[in-house]
Amino acid sequence: MSILYAFYYPIVQKLYWDFVNYSASQLRTQLIRQAHGTVNVTYVNQLVDRYRESLISAYGLNKPVMVKYAVQMWNLLTLHFGVTPPGVEYPNYGQTNNIAAIISVALPRTIILFTTGTVIVIAVGILLGVLAARYQGSAYDKAIPIIAVIHSSLPTWWIGFLLIAGLAYGMHWFPPNGMVTPGLTFSQDPLRYVASMLDHMTLPLLAFFIVNVGGFAYIVRSLALATTKEDFVLTAKARGLPERKIVYGHVLKTASPSIVTQVMIALASSLGGGMTTEIVFVWPGMGLLTYEAVMESDVATVMATTYVLTLVLVIALWLNEVIKGFLDPRIRASAE
């Protein structure tokens, strides 16, 4: 991480300085708008300069290069991202301008939505992929690649709009956007809150499922078919073992490390790759937060959300290696 940050250091510094100057400009505009009558330009300039210096000090921009680098690395490690510019608010994430606090609200919402969606995609995808491998050459097996291409080619936003138009505004079965019914809180009525969240999750989950299930089923099918050509599978067939036992007891077990890799990548990528889904369905998670921050020219929040999502991806890939070590004896043997 330190090496990567050092490589992008000049770009990061430019972004920090742009953020400081933009925040100072926003504060100046806000103070002038709030002034009644004659504007005291000297007083406004003093407040803006004081605020600007506080930002420069907070991000270590007034320190020597090595000290500046150490301060900013420490801020990243401790998840200290600073505050949003004056006048920039994110009411969907609480009444705070602390970026870390805002992300602490947005990230669990994204995890709830896309982890649930990914688990459903994985469960159905494994079932469809294994069945296709089991009945290799059948019409069902030949249909899986076609379904995968069609599903993967469908834009998420287009599927989202169709679902909203048909099931939300047309049939009135589900709410079109948001996370819960406005005004409803968990402390008031936990059961109604959870039920409302599940109701609001249905359309985003359905859109996510439609776009991703075909591709994952095709991946599982390909991994399973590659395993069926191994010698131990041919030996099991020669011994007369039932097809079901061969597929589920040998093929799927052997392919599990590769499937786990795809699962972990899908889980991590879904957190950062679901921006379109969150925007279309106005789901207040990391994707919608990043979009709103871009629209507000809030550089600090954009950098913070990008960093956190990248960190989640790195952790997921590390967990993938650990889990593969337990599932695959060959990896354990090479490590020893």
C-alpha cells in the first residue's frame, strides 16, 4: 500500500490541494449568502483563511515531504478522511460532515444488499452450472452459454428501469426506490423496519440477479467440465459409481477452490461494482454516496469511498487465499 501510495503521491497531493481550495471557496460563498445586509469582507476573508489553514494542517500539506507522506499514510491506516466541504450534506447518511462516519453508515447498507444478492446468485449459479455439467451435451447444457451471454450483456440500469416501470409503477407490487419507508426507524418498530427493508431490497436484488446469475452459472459449468476430464473422475466412472456421487462427491469438491475464488471476487467486486444499481434504485450505500460526492465535487469523499472499497477487495482476496489453503491440500503442501 505504501509503495502504491508513493507512486500516486503527486496526484494525491494535487487532489488534496484542489479539495482545500474548493472547500474554502464553498465556505466563502456560504458565508456571503448567509450574511444579512452589508458583507464584512475582511471578517469573511479571515474566517476563510482560518478554515483553509485548518484543512492544510489536518492533511499535513504544510509539512515537509516525508512528514506529509507519514501523516497522510497514518490518516489512511486509521481511516481518518477529514470532513466534507462547507454546504455539502448527505442527509441519507445522518446529520454529520465527518466522512468516516458517513462511510460507516453507507458501507453496511451496501454489504447487506450486495452480499445478499451475491449469495443468491452463487447458490442458484452453482446449482445451474453443476446440472449443466452433469447433463453435458443436452439442450439445457447448450442453453447455459447463451443465457450467460444474454444476461451479461443486459445493462443494469435498463433492467432496473424495466423492473421499476413494470413491478413498481405498473403492478404496484414493490416500492420503486429507497431503503425503508420514510419516517420509519428501527427503534420504533424493528419488525416493520426489517419488513420494509426487505420489500425495498426486492427490485435491486432482482436486477442484480438477472444480470449476474447466467455468467456465474457458466463459470461453474466450465470449472466442473474441466474437472470431469481428470483421471480420478474417469476412474470413478469405470468403477461404476453413480453419476450423482461423481458430480457432487468428486467433481464439485475438486473444483471448490476455483469456485471459492470466483465467489470471493464476486463478493468483493459487487460492493464496488453496484454503483449503477444503487443509483437507479436510490439505495443509500457506497455507490450512491460516491455518485453524490462526484456531483458535489467532494474530492475527499470520493477518495475515501474508493480507498475503502479497494481495501475491502484486498481483504477479500487475502481471505480467498486462506480459504483455498484449507480446501486444497496441494496449496497446504507447497506452503509447508
